[in-house]
Amino acid sequence: MYTITKNKITNEDQSVYLLYTKKGKKVEIDKVYVSEEKRGQHLASDLMEFAYEYFTHQKYELIGICSYANAWLIKKEGNK
């Protein structure tokens, strides 16, 4: 379960979050963070998938500003 606020998507205990900026019909993903104790569980990828589905459903274009988001989007959009 994720919570969406003005510039952040986070899980219940806030150990995983994504920071974003809306610019018109574009969403820039500035940072994807997973706390050290939660790493290696594919949580960043799950969060990116959630954000991707959420924003593209609303007709936003996603842009990866941080290196993780950029690489994830390249892989995802290459597999369409």
C-alpha cells in the first residue's frame, strides 16, 4: 500500500519512497529510496511500477532524473 502526496509516494512505514516533480504533463522522478534494511527485496522496482501505472494512467510522461528511475524507465519502455 502506497500513499501519494504532492511530491512523494511512500509505503506505510516510509522505508521506501519516491520523490517527484510535476511540470505540466510531465512527471520528473527525482529520487527513489529504499532504507538499508529493506534493500534487496525489489521494493524500488515495485514502487516504480506503481508510479508508472499511476501517472501514465493519467496521461503523464515520466522522466527519470535519478539514475535508478532513468534506468528503470528505459528498461520498462523498451519492453512495451
